[in-house]
Amino acid sequence: MGDTPNFINESNDTNNSEVVIFESEAASLAVSDSNALPVIELNFINLSNDVNNSEVVIFAKNAATNFDELAIAWTVIKNCGQGDNHPFTYPMAQTISASDSWGNYTAQQNAPLGQRFAMVLAASGDQLVAQGPASSPQQIELLNGLSRGSVNAQIYKDGRLFAIKTDLAPQQKAVFTFKPTIWIGVVSQVDPGDVIDSAILSDINTEISLLGIVSADIVMTGGGAGPNATPFAFTLQNVVMA
């Protein structure tokens, strides 16, 4: 916090005028920014023996479900050659949007943990509104409050699609819970926002915890061809903790 300013009257006023002091919008934004959730600085480094220009996918899994759910390619690293690096960020905050069966998409809204949202029919059409607390402080919920038509729920991180729940019938609810972890693996022909094929998912078993981390390198090793080839491996290095 800065020093408290001291008002000094050096004017020629003789009317005993009053002075009003108010907080500017910029100052308010600065305060809200200072209270924002942290952003984790990550740096992917390719130290592998791969010569096939493989792609690396990073995604999350929704811990709120006990059954197979669509996994979305959140970040895809392409053309990162041997010795190259690819910096990116993982914000702890996220946004939410909904789309309806008429092809309309709502604007993204901040979606803190513990918040419930609903898609409702307003005077202007379908709108996404906040509805108070979710069932758990670790969950984000989106209810299809429409009387007819399905709804899709989308979660975004850093402006990119992070998770999705599709075809919510009226009065059905999507529930999202995310552990502070990411999944990472080598893929081919996957773009950001794509649904990851279940066969590809079954081959990706590296989960990296980001709990308490401020910054870190994610180093890929392994790969190669012939009898000396080894599986790809991903490890955290140069970790800075909060």
C-alpha cells in the first residue's frame, strides 16, 4: 500500500468551499487486480530425442464426475524442436460460457469456485446469469434453466476452452471441479479446443501437480527411434514455490 496522501489547501478561495475526493475507476481496477487469483508461469522445454516433430497436448480432467467425460485439448505445443522452449501461463481463475440449441453463445463471465450459474430465458433471449453459491465451495455449476432446448457449458482458462459439458436437458446441471493439476502427453493432429480421442487419452498417464507453484519448467525427455528409444517423460524442474 502507498502512503496516504495529505490534502493541503493553498488556493485563494474565500468561500469555504467543500472538496470531494473519490476513487477513480483505474484505482478500483488496480485494487481488484491486486486481489486476483495467481497465474502460474510455466515453460515447456524439449530435451527429448524425438525427431518426428511430435505435438504435446496439455489438458485437465473434471474431478466432479465418476464416468468418462470429454477431455479438451487446452494447450497444444507444435514445432518445438530439440532444445527449444515454449513458455505459457496457467491462470488459477477461469471463465464460463454457455451455448444453446439455437447456436447462440453467451459472453464469458468470471467463474470463481463455489459459484452457480443458470441459462435462463430473459426478455431479450437466452442469457447466462449467476445464481448464488454452488453445492460445494470447490465446484462450479451451470444449470439449464430453459423450459426447452439443450445447453452446453464451457469453461475457459487464459481465453482457451478448458472443459465442456454438452447436451444438458432442461433442469439438468453441469458440475466442474478441477484439481490443481494438468495432464500432458505426446499426440498427433490435435488442435486447441479439440475433443481428445479416448484412445489417445488412454496413452497419456502423466499428471503434474501445480499446487503451490509460482513457476516451473516442464522438461520432456525420452523418445527417439530404434532399440535405444525410451518412452517420453515429463518432469518439473527449476520449481519456485509460493
